[in-house]
Amino acid sequence: MNGKTEAIVRLDGVEKSFGAVHALAGVDLVCRAGECVGLVGHNGAGKSTLMHVLAGTLAPDRGTITVEADNLTGSYSVSLAQQRGIRCVFQELSLCPNLTVAENAHVFHGSLRGWGWRKRSGELIIRKLDEIFPGHGIKAGDNVGDLSIARRQMVEIARAFTVTDIPVKLVILDEPTSSLDAVVAGQLLDFVRRFVAAGGSCILISHLLGEILKASDRIIVMRDGKVVAERPAREFTRDSLVAAMGSVAKALSAEDAAKLASKRHTGEPMARARSGRQGDEKELRAYRGEVVGLAGLGGQGQTEILRSLFFSAQRRNRNASVAAPVALVAGDRQNDGIFPLWSIGRNIGIGSIRRMLKGWLIDPAREDEMAENWRKRIAIRTPDMKNNILSLSGGNQQKALFARALGSDAKIVLMDDPMRGVDIGTKQEVYGIIRAEAESGRTFIWYTTEMDELKNCDHVYVFRNGCIVADLARDELTEEKVLHSSFAEAL
């Protein structure tokens, strides 16, 4: 990339505060045509706030916004950003769940009007989905609310890149692969490189550092609302990137790996569930103290089996059974996880109401004590746990859901790809907590789209087409076996 290429967008000295919280403290940012800028940092570092400023959904308290040499400070807005070809895919998806895929594309493009707009809108979004995600399986008439979170994310991404009367110059992707499996994520990153090679510009925010290193031309590291490092991607390694973020890269130690030897024994499982077609069913089993991983491509039945286990605790499912109380860490936190009108502390404490009772009422002191304990233990970035849950960044909201489950009395914890938008430092802390809790007898059943996370499991089941197709003990687990099982039918 030519360093003299004219900037599409330039931010200078941007500041933004929310009460006592300084989300941005004098940030400079330049985005040029023909480059992908990787943006990394821990949860609460200011990344998403910066993108909201760039997308026009937040006005900065100080600083200037320049778009293609025009100073737009003071007048910058969402509509003006879109008129200038700046699009954003936010971490919390913005599709209308009660509309179809075609209708959601129409909302984004006012020029699609008149007779036949629905057909033209559907053709537009499906062409882009075909280009980015071959084999996506989405139809223009599908109701968005009926789609899986992965497919909703695919629609949102494709919509951002669609073009009618205004060319797309810069697309901001905030954790775009957080709900996508490795294959679909690879399709997106390949498209991003093609888009950039054709003269477009992208900002890629991701906690998956391999993605950042693979797709970016330049990487910016943020910490505590400031840019602390910026240089070409080729000058970073994974370890140096983690160090710049203020963490230490930790590999699974030999001692921890030894503890992950499969714990299968002749006793009764803590949880069991049947999967597959009638007559060809296979059983998932999870024993006391095990961390059981669910692998395979997205949408192959992993979430469904977690739900069957969760509802079996309420005796509402015949295909699954559990022998102890169950807690669920949802991957789709907005729809299945948080209570948006409640405080952070109350969102955590809802899983432990009995322990906080004083007589017939919840004791506020006990509720506050529990919330503060988890704020410190899992590093939830907030000055006050009484703040609304939506005041947190997406990754910190996810930490609150972990705290709710881990702080409860549940002996079985179900995790539905729960690390969406969680920074690498927190992931390492959570992995340690999971191992410690498993050693004390807690059972975890963990669906994840990240191969690296499967290395923290004692036993792994691979799913394909709603069926268990591989049953791997810890010493049998390899990436090759997981991928072969995921694709074997198509080979």
C-alpha cells in the first residue's frame, strides 16, 4: 500500500466520556483506500466506542472528523457517513427480526423503491451473500428472527457491502466472525482481502488474533481509551500483539494438559442426551468433573442439544437428562442472555437468588457483595455494578453472563459458544476458572467454534447434520480429526 494514498477518514484527538468513564482519550486514526486496518485491545479499551464515532452514531466530546479532506466535525451523523460510503457492522447486530432478509436490505437502501422493490432488494442481498459466503443457505424471504445468530451475522455483513447508488468506501467490521465457524469466517476474510485489493478499506476488530494477523495490513492496539501501538501487521507476532495489549501469552501447561486426560468411568453420567435420526442415535455423556466439548461446523445441532439438556432440568425434554441443577451461558446474549433493563449486579445475581435471601426478600448487601466479588474476579470494567448492563461493552456483558453461571449453585454449566467478543486476557482467566471448577467436581458442556478452545476439553463430540459423528477422548483430539469429521460426508 502507498503510504501517500489519500485518507478516506481521519480522526484527530477524539475524546468521549460517559460520566466518570473516559472511553476515548485523544485518539488519532487514519483509514486509507486499499488497506485493512486491524484494531485490537481488551474489552473496554474503547474500540467499539471509536467505531460508533466513526459510524456517526456517537458524537465526540472533542476532536475532529475529516472525510476525504472535508472537515465534518459538528455535522457528522449516520446519514452523512452513509452518504460518504462508510458502513458499519456492529458487534450487537442491528437487523429487524420481524422483517425478511430482503426487507432488511431495503431498509438500508432508500433508492430501492417503486414497483418490484422487494424482488430487487432480495436479488441484491442474495448476490452479495453468494459472493461472500458461498453455500450460505439463506433465502430472501426468510424471516430474520427465524435465522440462527450465525446466519443473521452473515446477512448483516452482506448488507453492509451491498451497493446501489452510493459506492462503499469503508466498512467497519466489529467482531464479524464471533458467531461464525472457521470455514465461514475464512470465506469472509478472503472476501475482505479481495475488497481491499480492489481499492476498498476495512477496519477489522477481532479478539481472534490469528484473523487480525492474517487479514490486516496495519494493526492498531488500544488500551484504556488510547492508541498504545501502531505498525504494519508484518511487524507483529501473536505474542508481541498480546504483549502490546498488556497481557502475557499463556500456552496450556504440561501440568494442565495432564489434568485434561479423559475422566470417563463406569459411574452414572451427570448429563446425557441423544442425537441423530431414529434408529441411528448416538448418546452424548458428560461425567462429574469433565469439560466436554461440542465441535463441528456452525448450525449442526450443537445449540439444539444444549437446549435439550437445559430444558431437561425442567422435565420438558425426553431426549436428555441431567442429574443436577443446570446453568446456561448463552452465546446470543442480547436475545437469550442479558436482562436489558436491569443493573449489572442484578443480571449476575439472578442465578443465585436463594443465597441472597434474607427472610422472604433479597438482601441488597448480599447482592452487592456478590456483584463486587465477580467484578474483581473476572475484571468487569465498570465503576459501579449498579449501572445498567447495557452500559458495558459487549465483551464485558459476556463476562457478566459467565459470572451469573459460575456464581450459581449449578453443578452442570452449559456454554453455547460463549466467548463471543471476549478479549484474550479474559479468555485465559476463564479457561483457568473452568479447569479449577472442573477439578472441584463441576461439569461443563461447551460448544465452541474455536479449535484452540477445544484443547481445554477432556472429551469432544463432533456434530454434522444434527448427529454426533465423532467421539474423541482428549488423547485422540487433533484438528485434522475434527475437520475430517466435520466434512467427511461432503468429501
